[in-house]
Amino acid sequence: MDTTNPPPLSTEELERYARHIVLPEIGGPGQQALKRARVLVIGAGGLGAPVLEYLAAAGIGTLGIVDDDHVSLSNLQRQVIHDTESVGQSKGESAQKSIGRINPHVTVELHQLRLTQENAGELVRAYDIVVDGSDNFETRYAVADACAEEKRPLVHAAVGRFDGSLTVLIPYETNSSGTQNPSYRDLFPEAPPAGLVPSCAEAGVIGALTGVMGTLQAMEVIKLITASGEPLVGRLLLYDALGARFDTMKYGRSTR
């Protein structure tokens, strides 16, 4: 990310972000880094909704949204960035309007298309960090491969009926011991057979679960941008909503 010529924060922005600025881990420099940052969010659905809301509120300078779908009534149980009046609108445009109401200082770039192996590289290349809120393995592999190739951090999450997982992927770098960080394909070498993993429409999903996991994704993005804390690199965070339990599993580079 570009660290030169940080944009000045206006008086209104200083007040808006006051609770960030008093944090030693963020402060003025961290808030300026958030303002400089360009973050691409794949999907404005269940995971993307809280990601976009919290990153907009945090003062991310530019948010890119990749989504080619339209808002339906069945989305509203979990996709909280949209409302009843948004039904029938494109998800990108609906999300853009909500972001404008949350924080007018955020620039939104819409990509109303489906991310594929062919266009993923060009899309992620224009951003500093990518957040995967997609709901299918084809898109997940495409964005993960593109981020690895273009050297962009990827914050990935997925949800089931009452459970979720989260990790941060930076496979082009090494860890403190000099070992190459793992990639998405180290974690999931290949997609499961078609039909094995039911969709949300088939299996159902509790709406608040996507809020938990999407908010955690937003937190990882903020940590990466402000160099705060320890990102979930080489660690998979697992959340069991019914048991109210978080577990963390370490994983590494494949030996195959």
C-alpha cells in the first residue's frame, strides 16, 4: 500500500474517527492509512454486507464491490446493507447508496459482473486488499489464485447453517521463521464434488451468523491496513454459533 503523501483529515473526519485516533494501535497515521486504502469486496451479500458497512464506517478511502446480482426479498434476512425498498435493485447500487448514507467520505467503485479466472487478475490488481464474501468454490479459487499471483492479501470467510470459518491468505510472503505462508489451495486442495455442499437456499443459514463472520473479516482488513495485532495468516478461525464457541486451527504449506 502507498504510504506517501497521506491525505489530510478534515475537522469533520477527526471528529468522526475520534474513537479510532485515540487508540495507540491506530492513531492519526493509522486512520490516514485507512483513508488511503483501496479494498475490493467480492459479493454484496450476507458476508459482504457487514464487511462493507464496517469498512465504510472505519473510513476506508475506496471500496470496490464485485456483484452481478439483484436484491431479492429472501436476501433481507441476512444482507443487512439492503432494505425492503432495495428489492429488485442491483446489489452493487443498493450497497453504494447505503455506504453513502454511512460515510460520504468513502468512494465506491462498482464492478457489476461475475468474477472469473479470466477477469480476476485485472480486478484485484487495482486494489490493496481483497475480501472474499462469495458463496461458491469457483469464485473462491479464482479470487485466491489471482490474489496470490498479484501479491494482494486476501481475507476469506465462509458460512454454513450455524458455523463459519475465517482466514487471511498472504502466500507470496514468508512467516517469522522463514517458511512460505500457505495458500488457499493448501487449505482446500480441490473443490468438493458438485452437489456435496448445499447452497444457503438449500440448507438455510442463520442471518446473524453472516454478521459475525463478515464483521470479523472487516476487523482483519483493518488490522492489515494499520499493521495492528496478528492477522489470521496460517490459522483458520472456526465459529460454532450453536455452541457459542471459537476454535483456531493452524495450517501450513502443503508438502505434496
